[in-house]
Amino acid sequence: MSDNNRPAKNRQRKAKESKEIKSTRVNPRLGFFLSVLVAIFFLTFSYFKKDGFKNILEVEKTVEIEQENLERIKAENEELRRKIKTARSDAYQVEKFAREKLNLAKKDELVFRFHEAPLGEKR
């Protein structure tokens, strides 16, 4: 009689173990949902943290703007260098600057100055 009961008891024990194993398994949908939730959390965290993706994008944009400013200033400096070189070497430019900006004149030269009337005033 004990031999006849053994297979039945083994089946019962295996069924019980199977139920225990099934009860400890994670539902695949729940596992997927938790994985997605964790991924969203880490992506959000990496986006907003101090050295995150958002900060990197802002820094790249700032670098691009500053590169454009640098190129503009370099071109402006080159134009000013060219003007300085021309002004130093061209006697006509030196004289023009002296007459217009410094109000200088040659000896025995007569200079006429015209002043504009302020707006709204009649002569």
C-alpha cells in the first residue's frame, strides 16, 4: 500500500511545488511595465540633471552662437586693420581725417563751418 501511495504523493508534491513556482513568477506584462517605468525614470533623470542631455544641448547652442560672434568679430577686426594700414600709409586719408575729425586747416586756408538748426526752429 505504501508503494501505491508514493506516485500519488509525488504528483501532489510536484503540483504543490509547481503552484509555488507559478506564484513566485512575475507577470510578463508587469515586468515589461516596470522595465518601461524604470527606463522612463532614468531617461528623465539624465535629461534634467546638472550634466544631463538638456544641459548639453544648451551648451552646444551657446557654443554655436559664440562661434558666430567670434567669426563676426574676426571679420570686423580684419576690416579695422585694413583701415588702419590704409590710414597710416595714404597721405590723403591722413589729411582727410585731420580736416574732418580734428577741424585742422592749412596755413592761410579759409574754412567755412555750417551748423544745422535744431528741428522745429525756423530761420
